[in-house]
Amino acid sequence: MLESKIQKEVVTWLLSIGCKVINLKVANRKGNADLVMCYKGYYIEFEMKQPGEHATKLQKIKGRDTTDAQGQWFEIHSLEEAKDAIEMVEVHYGL
């Protein structure tokens, strides 16, 4: 499945659960995560990838910067992975 189709499904679902979502692809800066969101007061980034593809070294470094700043960063390949990531955030923060 194309990354754009996966991203559209993920964004639709995130909005349905009350996330504030920003698509950073329009910012056109190398290494930025594709989606930045606020969920129940917590900062999360998703780097969207097609199945079988992985984040670049620069994307992983920027993801580490996010986690170092107490945010959450995930590499996402499907709607199911996005749901799992949000569930991990909920468990981690006791939501």
C-alpha cells in the first residue's frame, strides 16, 4: 500500500479519537516526521513508511531528539501500528 494511502487512513483515525494532527510533509525539511500530533496533552510524532521501508538515519536521529525531549516518536507502516502506538502512549502515561 502506498505511504500516502496509509497516512490518509491514519490521519482520519487520529482525528476521530480527538488528536490534533499536523502534516509536516508540507514543511519540506529533511528528517522531520510526517505527522506531528497532540493527544490528550502529549506530543507524538509518526514517521510514515510503506511496509518494508524504514526511517533514514537522519529521521531516526530527529526521532531520538524528540524522545530526548520527552515526546514520543514512532515509525508507522499501517493503521494497526498507529493504533498500537497510541495504545502504548496511553499505557505509558496512564491514560
